[in-house]
Amino acid sequence: MTREIVIAPLTAEAFAPFGEVLAAKGDPDKIINQGLCGRFHDVATLDFVNGRAGISLFRSDARDLPYRLDMVERHPLGSQAFLPMSLDPFLVVVAPDEDGTPGPPLAFRTAPGQGINLHRGTWHGVLTPLSPPGLFAVIDRIGEGTNLEEHWFDTPWIVRDA
């Protein structure tokens, strides 16, 4: 037995309970570098407990749709931002917290140029690029303490296009 999740486009409104959509849309906050660069200032709320912000590079294999979702995880000590280093969309799976366990997951497909910042403690799927190269800059908490909780579903979910 499986359950299905239909992928929706990633929008700031739909994603707000789980984190922030990072994108250079609209007019920049400031023009810098002799008028040749627009700065979109302070677009993510980094939230860490007893640690520091670190930047890591992740390279992940691309996944195919439909995608089998067996597990979600969360990071209780820090937010986590994913910034693709290509213009390829990727899959974002999140779930509301229901008394310490994940509720029914939601799936979003990013548009080219979008990244995300997951709120601290948000249940989410693993990094899921939909095409190579699957290279991401990840900004998250570096520090001591257990900052990973996993939840394995008794019945998997199948994530598919509409």
C-alpha cells in the first residue's frame, strides 16, 4: 500500500509555514558595485541554537519521478538553506509537525533560480534534485549536539506530477 502526494509549484505563500523561498525576484533592495549589481538583502532567517553558520557543498544524485518517500528528517538546533548551483528545479518535501511526528507531507517543485531556507525543526525530505548536476550550497548549523531526527513512514508516500 502506498499514498500519493501531488507536486505543486513552490510559492512563498504555500511554503511559509515551513520556511522561506529564496529568489532574486522584483527590484533589488540596493544597487551596488558601480551600479552593476542588485543586492537582495537579508532574504533568509538563519536560526541556530549553540552553534554557528557554516556553508557546505552537497552533490546529490538526481532522482526520478514518481519518487518514493520513505523518510523525513528535521534539525531541531538549526535552520537549513539549500541554494542550487545550477538553474535546475529540485523537489522539496515538507510536513507539518503533529505532536512530535510528521503529518501528511507536501511536495513542491522549485522554479529555476529558487532556493529554500527551512525553519528550525521543520520535517523535510532529503535533498532531491530532479536532474544533474545536483550541486547545492547548504547553509546550516555547525556545532555540538544532536541536530538530526529521522522519521521512517510505515507506509511510504509516492510523489508524482499532477
